[in-house]
Amino acid sequence: MPREATITYDQVARYAESMRAEGRKPTPRLIRDKHGSGSYGTIHKLFQQWEETQAMAIDTASSLPHSLQRSILEFVRSETDSRSSDLEARLSDATTYREELAVENERQTQQLEEQANTIAILRTEKSALEGRLGEIETSLGSIRDEATRERQSAEAARTEVAKIMLRLEGLPRLETELVEARQEYQAADLARQELEKTLAVTRADFQSLEQSKKDAVETLQARLAESQAELRATLAQLQVAQADKFNAVEKLAAVHASRAEEGSRVAERIGALEGALTTLQQVTTPQRTPS
């Protein structure tokens, strides 16, 4: 964005006309000194524009009547020599202006270089400040989160305080309940003591019962050992009896087999005898003759 000028053409024209009215010759240097600020180059350019308007004012005289123009021309001729010196003075002033303008340009160039260095420094500082701003925004986010947590903690604390206040309001009732609880505790303690006494008696009875049970178990174990010994003896006898039984069965089976063979042989003999008897009967019986 271009920088706004600190002096305008109207101000330059007003200063120049004021100096001319005071009888002084206006120059860009005097105008700048009177204004107090502004670029010398800008003031010089505006001053040249003002001088051109002054020359145009002289040219407008050509539209005057001829008699007046002759008088003016004669006056101009008479004033040519004096004007020549004035032009030489103006040329000298222009040279001075040029030198002053060169000095001003050099000063402004140096100033621009200084401003460029300042801008580079400011850009570096801006980058550092932007980094710092990022850190601050991050810290601010953390602080906001922490504040949110603190508000939540504060809300929870207020809730707890409200609960505590409600409890404090019910403190007389709690004290009454505490007295009742202490009385119940005392009654329970007395009951506990009675129960401990009963338990001591019961423990003695239990120990006696345990001893009796132990004696009974020992007796039963002894009887069981005796019964197991008798059972083992009985089993041995049973095994012997089974062996004898197996032997007897084998012998009986052999006898049955022998008797079966003998019966078969007897049956064969009986059959043979019956056959022989039948044959004998046929032989001994006389045959009948037909009549």
C-alpha cells in the first residue's frame, strides 16, 4: 500500500504565494522548512507544477487588445535584460535544487536501506512473535482445558458441599440415631457376652463329644480290623471250597460221561437181545396150515 503524502499541491502553492507576497523568493527548501515535514523530491515536483501555472498566467495575456499588447511587449522588451538575470538566477537555483535533490535522494536511499534492514528485523521479530503466539495459543488452550477441569471440580465440590450441608441439617437426627445405635451396640455387646459364655460351655461339650467320637472311631477301627481279618480268612476258605467244588464238578462230569457211554452200550445190548428174542420166538412158534 503506497504511503500517503504528508504535503499537497495546495499547501505548496499557498506557502509559495505567501512567500512571494512577503517579498521573498519561494524555494522548495524554504517551503519544506516552513511545512516542517515531507519529501524534498515531492515538494520540488509540486513546486515545479506551481511555477508552470505562473507561466501559464503570463501566456493568457495574449488575448488582450493590440494596443495593450504593444505596451506590454515594449515593457517586456525593456524588461528582457532584467528577466535574463532573473532566468540566470533561476537556472542557478535549478542547479542548486538539482544538487539538493541529489543529496536528498542519497539521504532517502540511505533511509530506504535502513528501512529495509528495519523491515527484515521486524519480519524476523514477527516470525519469532508468531512462534511465541503459537506457543501462547497452545498454552492458552491448555489453560482453558485446565480451567474447564477446575470448573468441573468446583461444580463437584459445590455438589459435595451441598450434600454436606444437607447432612449437617440432618445432624440432630443422626445424633439421635447414633445414641440409638450405641444403645443397640451395648445390647448387642451384652448378647455377645452371653453368647460367648454359652459358646464356652458348648465348646466344652463339643470337646467332650469330640473325645467320645474319637474313642468310638478307634473302637470301630479295631472292630473293622478284626472283621477284615475274619473276612480275609473266610475268603481263603471260600477260595478252597470253590476249588473243591470245581474238582467235584469235574469228577461228576466225568462220571456222567462214563455212565452215558455205559448206557449207550447197554441200550445196544438190549436192542440186540430184543432182536434175538424176536427171532427166537418166530423160530419156536409152529406155523399154522390152511384148512
